[in-house]
Amino acid sequence: MKDLMIDACRWHVDAEAKPNKQRALDHFREIYTVLLDFLRVEGLLAEPTLGQEVPDWLEFEFYRTHLTDEGYELVRLCHGTWNPAFGQGHTQRHLTQWRRKLAQLRGDKRTN
């Protein structure tokens, strides 16, 4: 079975006009740095070092196999609806949705 590609930096950069490509690359790097750190801390990455040292962010691709089963379920619940400002300036402000959904997956009723 072929691995499911969830996201790719090139998709975001290629969608932009030439003057905006660097901004799109920088934004992708910022949001994924924050997201991957969160997934790592929560034990949701199959390979915990993913994203720690990315030599070329433009070539970065995010696959189903990068995640644990629980991590994939969380991504399915949140990835399509996250805020476009997510991760800008490496803030964790927009992780609220991800934390809530993760708590629900884990059965933690205190955060609902």
C-alpha cells in the first residue's frame, strides 16, 4: 500500500506568485516547526527526530508513516481546519484545537 502524503511544503510554495514564494516557505517552516514539536512532545511521531534538522524545507513532505496511529487520528481531526496564523513566530497559541482534540481522543474530559 502506498503511503499517504498529508502535506508538502512545495504544494504551498508552488501555489504562490513568485514574489510570495519565500514568504510561503517561511510560513510553512514556522507552522511545521511548532506542529512537529507538539506532536513530538505528545509522543505522536513514529520517528521522534522528524523535523528537528530539515536541510531543505522546500523538499519537506509529511506522510502518514511519520505518525503513530493516535497521531494520525489527531491529524485527521485537526489538519484541515487549523488557523492560517498557526505557528507564526513559533507561537503555540493556536495549539488549543490540537490539545482539545487530543484530550478527547485520550478520554480526558477535563479539557472539554
